[in-house]
Amino acid sequence: MEKPEVLDRAIRRVRDFPKQGILFYDINGILVNPEAFAFCVERLTELCRETGAETVVGVEARGFVFAAPVAERLRLPLVLVRKKGRLPSKSYTAKYSLEYGEAEVEVCAEDVRAGQKTAVVDDLIATGGTLQAVRSVLEQGGARVVGYFGVIGLPSLNYAQTLAPLPVTTLINYESE
């Protein structure tokens, strides 16, 4: 996909964050730019609609910002996948590796429905490790992921292979540095 200029101009690049050698793509520039934010929400809504999803899943924390308006526009339930230790009730959990560390995610067990088709929305897709863990927690409850959607993609980190055979769609791609 050709880079939408409104997004490219809005995304801030921060070198050596959260640690030396990482180039961080900051979505805050999108959020303070109504044109860029509207583009993201509208395009993600179209993409999720095309999957026939019955639920939209947002990934903590920045994925929530995009998943919530998409779910509202589609009139679908919004399920939040959280970082481990933030849910007070029974949850499904999965560990994963990041390009710069390790983490664990969880989802409230009662929010996941067996057989339900889910579209997973996040702000940035890098290695695919987080989304692979998201799929794992959803499948523990019997849900079925029908696609992954991100604002920013870093395809050189091989997320497509990690998440195969499911489709991965991003609004703008950058080569990792």
C-alpha cells in the first residue's frame, strides 16, 4: 500500500526508545491530527467490516484507541486484551516475546464467545508476537480470529510469517531501522 501522506507526516519517530537501538513509532501525532485519526478509524472500519467480524478486539494500550471507535461504528462488541494482572475476574492468558523484551496478555474469560469471529486491532505490528499471544487467549475461549489490523506495520520484522495463515493488514508500512 502506498503510504498515506497524512499518516506519514503525523507519525513521530523517536530513536532509542524504549531502549538503545529501537526506533519507536509514536501514534500521538495521529491522535492530535483529526484528519489522520479520522482516516485511520474510517479505513480500519472498512477493513474490519469486510471480514464479517462479530467482535472487535483491541490490544492494550494504544490499540484501544483505534479499536473502540471501529467497534462503535460497526455496532459490534469491543473486547479488550490487557497486560497481565489488570483484570479482576477469570481470564485466559498467554506469554510472548517482544523485539525488546517479554510480556504476558490476558482477556476476561466471560468476554470471549466460542465460535465468534474476531477482528484484532492494534496500533503497530512489529514481530507479530503480541498478536500471536492475543490469538492464543481468544482461542482459549473458542473465538476465531479472522484478521489482524494495524495502523503501522514493520514488515521487515516478519510479522506476516509469524501470524500466517491469517491476513494482516496495515495502513502504512515502514522498514525497521
